[in-house]
Amino acid sequence: MILKALFAASATAALLLALPANAAELTIGFSQIGSESGWRAAETSVSKQEATKRKVNLKIADAQQKQENQIKAIRSFIAQNVDAIFLAPVVSTGWDSVLKEAKEAKIPVVLLDRDIDPSGKELYLTAVTSDSVHEGEVAGDWLAKTVGAKACNIVELQGTVGASVAANRKKGFDTAIAKHANLKVVRSQTGDFTRAKGKEVMESFIKAEGGGKSICAVYAHNDDMMVGAIQAMKEAGLKPGKEILTVSIDAVPDIFKAMAAGEANATVELTPNMAGPALDAIAAFKGKGTVPPKWIQTESKLYTAADDPQKIYDSKKGLGY
Amino acid sequence: MTALLPRRGLAQILALIVILAVDRVVSPQFFDLRLQDGRLFGSLIDVLNRGTPVALLSLGMVLVIATRGIDLSVGAVMAISGAIAASLADNHSLAVVLAAALGAGLICGLWNGFLVAVLGMQPIVATLILMVAGRGIAQLITEGRIVTFSSPDLVWLGNGSILGVPVPVAIALGMLMLTGAVVRGSALGLLIEATGGNARASELAGVGTRAMILAVYVWCGVCAALAGVIAAADIMGADANNAGLWLELDAILAVVIGGTSLFGGRFSLVLAVLGALIIQTMNTGILLSGYPPEFNLLVKAMVVLAVLLLQSPKLSGFAGIVTRLRGTKA
């Protein structure tokens, strides 16, 4: 028994020693979409941090939201014979030929944050993405647990109509609260994922629901809309976080500021750390030949006021959100 | 005031009343007003408050359109001025913040005016340049993130009140009166209309058309910058990716609903602002109605179509023929 434990410990130690040595030689090219949002900027800076932590040489190419730039970047990575390519695809189709070139050059490709068209499944090693249906479920489960048995009228601020993230986050939330008859979404409108629209829509919800007295909780598909909605509630003389529960998704720094002030209750994180799991998968694949599963799901972690929001705000605000 | 509100405003006023009535039906408490923290509170106030950015944009846009031009860059200018205001707000006085933000709008307007009036570019192309580049400039200023601020002075511009009236509404009203006084209190309005009606003939008649065109784009830039500051003050932050996005189209729509022709010439400031209010009354009504958001744009399109049909000269001619035919039959 002791021997076994010793053996396991030494194996782990060997692995720990071996990993950095292996990783030190790795050069990885990362074709990033561009700076479309604060989250994207945070993803880029976290990727750099994670690469430095593992002593990986990460080359980031900014595609400025254009697929042709991403294809060019991938071709140049292939020409440089990098050890692996990370790709955050700006669109889901049109990758077949360039990914075939990577496959022929025996360079593994890992997709970050977004998936590509199912026909290209054999063209990449693995995809590290979040499950946005699950994010909605986590939000719904938290609300159901917090509310308990009392009746609760929920108003929902949807993301942009037609965006898959918005549809998924709605679906997940609806599934979670469907199990509880006391929870009901009474109003649902799009706030286009922005603060300004979130505020405007919340203002109208408050008027339509008798000054907001009958609203028990607000669910927003992203934190930015919630920040706007919180302002609307405060201006209407309501107390968000106390009289009206709030739950939203993304975990951007400003929602933690609101949480620290007692004006927001919960957020579900869409982690900007997609590169961490991807780097681990590549290290294992290169080192021991371990083929990772086709989909690595990132954790959708729930944060509440109990998680020291001020500290999280301080740690997140420098990431470029 | 009678000079500001011509007889042709009837269709717009009628449309506004009908939409208000519909809003009252979908939301029985639509006309309820109360005081909340010294500020009027109610759906009607929301309409005025939320309508302010587009109303301000339409004040500049209507003058540009009167010269037979168009300014597609106003949304981007809003993003720039908002970004500047938010970045400076916490370390500078309100006067400095406003001067910098409005100054940026003025420069943007000068740039557009220079391209159109001096280089003779087509307005739609000339302002498209800034529409695209402007948002990029705003993103450079904010580094792609939402810049927040807590300066109480700037926040007051978005959320404060004067005698219960929200500050943005008061500002818009002030700007309408100022623009009206300058444009209609002098021959300026007439010269702008002449420039739009026939630039060549006006120039031969001694109108400084180049100066007129330059001036209207500058004013449009300043109005857009003011709208941008108010939009940023409202959410206590500058969102360069989304501030003023597509609002240039709402502003053009407001001007058109206000009965000003895209071919230039006669214009009305009051009716353009009324057009902005019609759009916002409809938007607020849609939000209050509780319809699924998939219907928003469809409803909006149908109402706009109806308002424009009301104004169509051909259609009113058709209606006239119908009544006359009925008259002869009877």
C-alpha cells in the first residue's frame, strides 16, 4: 500500500518534471479573432499568462474579425512549422482546405471558444468551448434554489435575437426553471447584449409590472445588460440585489463591483481561460500521445456575494474586459 | 412658433396621437406620472428621455438633408464623443469634458464638410468613411472595453433632473430652440433650403453654398457629439462597440417621417424632432406590449410604412379622387 502510494507520488513527480521540460520546446500559433469585445481582450491576455506559466512560446495573430486573415495566419504558422495551432474561428464554415493543409503538415489544431461546421470534425484535435445551454441551467438552478418554494415572477433580458448564445442561454434557463412551478418568466425582451438597451428594456418592464413591485428576479443573458438593468431599478427607487434578485452570465469585472455593493446577486462565468485546458491537452498529446476528447467543456462557475466579489473584481479588472 | 410648425405637420401629429393611443391600449398605465427622487417617472418620460439621442441627431441631420446631403457618421461620432467624455470624466471638470467631447464632434463635422463641400465628394460616400473609421477611433480610445466613470457632474447630465424634467430632455429642448432661433430667426434657414433646392442657381444668386454645406455638417457633428455624451452619461460608461450603433438610420428615418425630402430643400426642425418622438413612442410601446422580441422589427417596419403612406402625396391624391368619385355618385 505504502509502496503503491510512493510509486504514484514519484510518477506524479516525474510527470511534473517532465511536463515543463517538454513544454519548453513547444511553439504554438494562436489565430485570435480580434478585439470584438472586452471578453475577447481578456481571453487574449489570459492566453498569454497561461502560456508563460507553462513556458510555451505563444505567437498570437490578430485577425481583425476577418476569416481571410485567420487563414493567412494559419498558413504562416504551418510554414513556420509550429508544434500546434490554436484557432478561435470567426465563422463556422470555410475552414476545410486550410485545416487539411495543417493536417498534412501533421500540426494538431485546437479550436478555442467556438466550434466549426460539423463536417470538419476530423480536421481538428479538440475544441475547448463553454456550453451556453449549461450556463443558462446553472443560472436557473441557482435562482430556483435561492427562491425556494415561494412564487417568483421573473423578467428576462435576452441577448441579440438570432444569436445562438442567446437562444442557448434562454433554453438552458427555461429547462432549469421548468421543474419549479412557482417560477415563471412573465416578461422577456431583447436587450441586444448592451448596457443601454438593458437599461431601456428594464425601465419598460418596471412600468409594465406595476412599478416593479411584482418582479421577484431578473435574469439577463449577459452581465452588461444586467449592469444597465440595475441602474434602471435604482432610478425607479427599487433595491436590486435585495428586493429584486439578479442573475446573469459572463462574470465581467463590473458585475462583481455591483455584487460587492450588494446590488447584484449571482453571475455564471464564461471563463476567458480557454487556452489553459488547450495547452494541457497539447502537452499531453505531444508528450505521451494522449488523444484528448473531441470536446473539452470549460467550467461554468457560479459566483455569488459569498465569493468575495471585491477580490475577484480586483483580479479581473486588469485583464482588458 | 407658427413659423416653426407649418400646416404640413398634421400627418405627423395624427400619427403620434394614434401611436400614443395604441400604447395606452397595450399598457393601461402608459400616461401615469409620479415623482421618484425628485424626478418625473413614467412611460411618457421614458419616451422623451430615450428619444433624446435620436432627437438630437435629427436636429443636425435635418439641416444636412436639407442641403441634399446625408450624414452616415453620426452614430460613430456619438461613440467617439462618449469615449472621450468617459475617459476624461473622473479627472477633469465638466466644462473640460464637454469642451473636449463637443470639440471632437466639431472636428468630425469639419472633416465631413470638407470632403463634401471642398472636395466635392458624394455625401453618402464621404460620411461612410467616418462611419467606419469613427467607431475604430472610439475603440482605440476605450481600448475595446467599456470605460466607466463615477463623476457626479457627468452622471447628472444623463440621470439628473431640472424641476422634475430629466436633464437630457431639457438639453434636447434647449438645442431645438437654439437651432430654431439661429436657423429660422435669420435668413440662414432659407439659404440652406436654397442650397439644397438648387446649389448651382443659389451660388449664381450669391449664396455661399460651400459655407452653408460646411456649416450644416459641423452642426450635425456637434449635435451627434452631444447625443454621445448623454448616452455615455446615461449608462455611466462608454461602450465604443455599441454606442450609437445604427442610430444614423433612426435619425434619417426621423427626418423623413418629419416630412423633409431626401432631395433637399424645405425642412422642418420641429417635425424632425416629432419624427424622433414617433419612433421612440413606438419603441417604448413595443417594449411595454410584451410581444416576443422577434416581432420588434416587423412591428416597427409596419408602423413606419403606415406613417409614410399617410404623407405620400400620390396616395392623398388617390384618396381625394376616391372621395370625389363618391361625391359624384351621391
